[in-house]
Amino acid sequence: MIPTETWQQFLTLCNQAKAQAQLDELLTFLLTDEEQEQIAMRVALIEALLDGKMSQRTIASELKISISKITRGSNALKRISPSLKQFLQQELNNHDTSNA
């Protein structure tokens, strides 16, 4: 378990980044390639689950991840606040339309 103070320090660092390029550089410095890939995959999973257009088996096949990871992501979505869920839906949906 990470110390709360250290996690808050990390969040403050991320929040203080002046531009997306600076945040990207910071996170590339702090996270290994594998950690970055895991976070990106988690975001893709959450996006697919929120979208609701694919079954969990289809998501597993498309993202090449296990059903257990999908179940953990689905369970995590059930525990978040409605405001966070709304934020994620809005931001991930905006991401889709900006890349179209």
C-alpha cells in the first residue's frame, strides 16, 4: 500500500503540469513502458464498458485481455461515484469524437 502523503504528492505533481506535453514527459519519466501500457489498457477497458456496445467476451477478444480483468474493471465501475462516472463518460466520449 502506498503512503497517502506520497500519493497526494504524485497527484499534485500531475496537477501542476502546465501543458499536456509536460504531463506526458512527467508520466513517461515516472512510469515504465509496461505501467504506461497497463494504464492505457485500463482506460480502453473502461471506455468499452461504459460504451456498453460489446459483450465482455468481445471486449476480451478485442483488447486481448482476460475476462477476470474485465470483471475487475466492471466491479470498479460499480464502486465509483456517479459524478466520476459521468466525468469518464463525457471525457472518453469526447475523445472518440475528437479522433473521428
